[in-house]
Amino acid sequence: MLRLVPWFAVLVVASCKKPPGDEKPAQAKGVAAAATVWVETAAIVTQKMPKLVTLTGSITPDRQSEVAANVSGRVTATYVERGMPVKQGQVLAVVDSKAAGFQVAAAQAQSQAAQTQVQLAKQECDRADTLFGKGAIPKTEYDRLKSQCTAQLYQANAAQANADLAGKLAGDTVIRAPIDGTVGERYVNVGEYVQPPTRVASVHAINPVRVLVSIPESAVGLVKEGLSLDVAVGAWPDRTFPAVVRFLSPTLRTTTRDLLLEAQAKNDELKLKPGMFATVRLTVGEEELPTVPTAAIKTDGTVRRLFVARGATAYEMIVRTGVTKDGRIAVYETFKPEDLAIVNPPAGLFDGATIQVKGAVGGDHAVAR
């Protein structure tokens, strides 16, 4: 007996079929999930590395000067701005020299008048010597004339000293840099009235720089003049700057029980700025530490990351690093014997990624312990 299928059932079955091209093969999904990242690895080798003590300090100029006006008057010109390099003797500013010129002229006139009086006094003294020798004047008169001669000479010397001082003050109207360095601040502008103690500009000599370090009492025995230090600053986290201890305080500060030392660091690139906070690493011996190639460390600001290969899986670690030596860097972490460092980790690598080793840096994959 022939059975008929209702027409609406046929429509339902037809509507459930997916149109051609809309299907996503399960095989493609499996390939994506199983995609691997190709990496290079290197052995994690334990070797002797310098043992460090980390201290804190600050960067200061080698020399600095707050340049004073040393003269009274109105500023007529300024020639420097903040950050400008200057040489010793270079003009920083000029003060109106008219009043100083008048003072020089008056002082020189007084000095010339005093010299004239000295010549007259000498003639009187010579005449008094002659008269006293002939017995023509008494001893008291002779002493009075000789005293006048001496007083005139002293007055002439004082007048000449005033003339010299006036000349110096006239020269001080041109304010010059006392040292080679860089202008930190200019404090005056054209038209301002300055007096001898008025600050005109600050000049800082910053190549080399000094590194002021506080040494705790327990580490005082580790430092001495001539000792080498490694200086790091936050502005340049990927490098250190060598410094040498030049000056040691003879006593500890009683309030903090620490010793102050000053180290000197070359600053040819001017990367070290006075006022920077410095981390100073002091080498006090050697210790055995795990090391990896420097190319295995990724730096994100102050955070350092390392990917290690364990079998076919990559694991990401946040690590603390130490000294770099012969292309390898010390890592203050604990590793498993089978761990390998992933060198130059590719951009697509992530924690837990499936990896395939395409090559070994340095050859042997064995982990040395």
C-alpha cells in the first residue's frame, strides 16, 4: 500500500540542509589547534659569575657653581639659556658699566692726587734730614715731619688700592663662566637690577659625573679607593655605566650607621643626569648561577621575561637577572634539568604554546649543572 508523506514534512527536511560552501571541515579546526611555533633553543648552563652587592645612590655633578653678580647695576644683556654648554671665561651676562666707569675715573684721580702729595712729602722729609743733620731743627720737629711723610705714603697706597678695586668692579660688569660645563639655570633677565650676592646663572660640569653612594656598616669592609662599580639608572634599564671609587668618608654617619663614598663615572654621551636615582652593583667575589644567552631575555620596562622549552611546550617565566659575561646573563631562578632557553623568542610565542625546535644555539642541548 502506497504511503504519502505530508508536504510540510518535506519542507522541514529541506530547510535543515546547509547550503554548499557553508560547512567548516573539522579537519581545518584540528590543524589550527595543533599549529606549532618554531623556536631556537640553548642550554641553561651553570657557571661562575661575579657576586654582587646592590646599593643605592644618586648622580651629582663633578663640579657646579652658582655664579654671583659681584657688582651692582642693571643687566643690559644675557647670552646663555638653560642647557647651553659653556667654556670657562665665556660671557654669561653684562651689567651696565657706566656707573662703574665713573667710579674708576674718580678713584684714579684720587690716587694721582695722593701720589702728588707723596712727592711733596718726600721733599719735605729730605729737607728735614738735611736740617736735622746740621742741627737747625730740634728732634721733635724732625719727628713730626717724618711722621707726615709716612702718613702721606700710606694715604697714597690706600688711594691706589681704591683705584684698583674700582677697576676690578668695572671688569666684573662682564659676568663670565668660572668653569667648563652646562648652564643649569639663568636667574636674571635684561633690565633687572642686581647686587653683588645676586645669582646670575648656575653652571654644572657633568662629564664626568660623581655617584654618591651610601654603604651600610656591614659592607664597609668591601669598599676602598680605586674599586670598580657598575651603575644603573632607570632611564637606561638595558645598560650599566662603569665607575671608579675616588673618595671615601673617614667616618660613618651616626644617625644612619652608613658610610658615604663618591665614585666617578665617564659621561661622554651625557646620558647620566645629576639628580638621577642610581642602583650601584658592587662585585664582592664569584658564585655559581644558571646562565642563558642574552638574546633569550625579553625586557618590558623593568620586567624581564624568559621562555623555556620543556618537551614540546613553551613556558614563560618572569626572572631576575644579574651580570652579563661573555654573551650570557645570570638568572636568579631555579630550573628543571630538562629546561632549555628559547633564544630570540618569536612574536607569536605565548605561555603554553606548542613548539618545534628548528635549531640549537651553541650546539649541545644538555643542561649543565
